[in-house]
Amino acid sequence: RARPTVVVFDIEDQTRTFKKQELRTLQQVLAGKMVERRQLQVVPRGVLRAALTKMRRWRCVDWKCQQAVARGLKAHYVMATKVLKLGSKCMVMGSLYNIRTSLLQHSASITAGCKLDAMVTVMERLPGRLTGKLRLHRLPVQPARRVAPVSPVKRVKRFNKRAPVKGARRAAVNKA
């Protein structure tokens, strides 16, 4: 059975304390830890970037955009992550949305310090909280359909047949 596919979108930093490169690194840590759990497959970042470019979008934070991209990539789940500031601490909220039902499947949050080292630890622990109690239904693998090979001779004969002509031209064409 195949594992469900998840699209891990960019981390939305509402604290504005992290640089873009740091957020990309945190996203890669999160995606790697999601795969490490062996319950989900993650769409590669390059494929996600190509899909966003094709849609002429560079950021995808709202649900409609994420849903459209995930459906285009034939994913089953969307992973949306936010970093919020609560006093002197930061809270990371991870949400796993089901594309088929358009509902929130599971959510988890972890509170830690607002330094990069603390965020790396949070990103390592978040997938365990998200998928630990989550019952992901394994998808049946679709067997490849066998198609009988067509010989080149039959293919040529099939396309060289003249189509029957209708109407008044029928008699003139058929006489010729």
C-alpha cells in the first residue's frame, strides 16, 4: 500500500524574527522529519516551487491557494505551519489538512524560545505530535493496466482507411 502524500508549505513567521533562509532550513527539517516517521510521503520543495511558478504565485499562505496547489500535485494532505509570539516565547502551530474533505485532520503546537536552536528542536518534535495519534489510511496502490501492444502494420492500416463520405458528394467520391 502507498503512503499518503503531503505538501509542506513555507513556514509563516508572524513574529518576523527569522530570516527567509532560516525559515527555508526549518521547513526542510520539518519535511525531513515527516518522511522519517514513515507514515507520509512529502512532495519535494522543487516540485512545489515549480507548481507555484506555473500558477504564477510566489507565496501560498491562504487555504484556497494551498488547496489548489495540492490538488494539482495530487497530494492527500497539506501541512501549514505558523510561528506565533506569545510574550517572551514562541509557539509553533502545525496543521495537517485533508484535501479530499477540506477539513483540518490534526493539529499540534509546541511552545519554546524564539531562538533558531529552539526552533530546530521544535521542528524535530512537531511531526511526532502531528502523526503520533493520527490514523492515516493507507491508500491502495493502483495496479498498472496492461495494454495489448499494437503492431506497426495494424496501426498503419487502421489510419489509412478512408472515412465514408456522407451526402451528395457520396456518389461522386465512391465512383472515383
